[in-house]
Amino acid sequence: MLPQQARKALTENPKKLANLIDLANLPTKLLEFLGQSQISRLGCFIRVWSHIKTNNLQDPNNRNIINCDAKLKSILLGKPQVELAELPMLIKLHFPKEPK
């Protein structure tokens, strides 16, 4: 069961949710990172987060900073460190905007 706030957001703007959960063909860099040809933006974020947690890439002193390994650098514009808040924006760059 969804919280009331989430339910309200879905009914007011279903296209926003569709952008997160629709499958998209992946560009080469994400294809190599994830090992699959199609995934939703939300699914991609979950897999990237799983990689971060599995490889213990969060900075121990500041949990809002992610220290990128070579594999993660390949999809995050080659940055050695990324703030947690900018992670969704960097992932979104790999998903082409659909024409209206």
C-alpha cells in the first residue's frame, strides 16, 4: 500500500512515474556496467546504489560523498568523487529524452 503523499503524486502526474519505470535501451557505457540492454531509470539507480554499497564506496567520514571506483567512474563522467545528491542527475544523463 502506497503512502497518501505518493498516491497523490501518482494521480496528479502519472507521466513523471512513467519516466522512472519505463524500460529504455541503454547506451554502451551503462550496458557494460549493468550487463543488460534494457532497464528503467529507477532500476538503473537501484543497481548503481547496490554497487556502491557492495563495494563500500561511501566515504566513511562523510556518507554523502561517494568515492568512485574505475567501473563507477565510467558512467559518472569520470569524476573521482560524487555527492549523493547529484547521483540521480548523473544517471539521468544516460537516458535520452523522448520526443513529445
